[in-house]
Amino acid sequence: MTSDEGERLERAILDLLRRRRPDASVCPSEVARSVHHGSGDGWRRLMEPTRAAAGRLSRAGLVEITQGGEPVDPTTARGPIRIRRTR
């Protein structure tokens, strides 16, 4: 992943959240799909970089990473996550 790609993913996360209700969340796959500009399932390679981008935004206090609606530590979260605005 390039730093440009990481920045695009961070912007995509914030842009998608901005378009939603304040209490809404986004799935990392939705973010990856919004950044991927090809056909097929190439967006899947962006899943881990998307999680990393969400982690950076979480550490900056801009978003929360959740599982089951509860905030979790992005460095230890395993399995499906959601991303929402910080509450």
C-alpha cells in the first residue's frame, strides 16, 4: 500500500460517514469498494489497508471501530468490524 492509497482510504471513510446519519456506521468493504476503480473483486486487496486506515483515524480520535455496536481496540479486533463517528 502506498501512502497515497492510505490517504484515499482515510478520506473515503470520512466522506462516507459524512453522508450518513450521525449515528450510522460503514463497513470496511464499502470503503474498499468506493476506492477500487476496477472490475471484479479487486477491492478485496484493500480490506486490510482499509482496516489500517480506520485504525489511524481511530487513534486520531475521528472514528470508532466497533463490533456488535460496542467500541473495540482496532489493534486487537478480529473478525468483522464497523466504523462510526466518535461519540
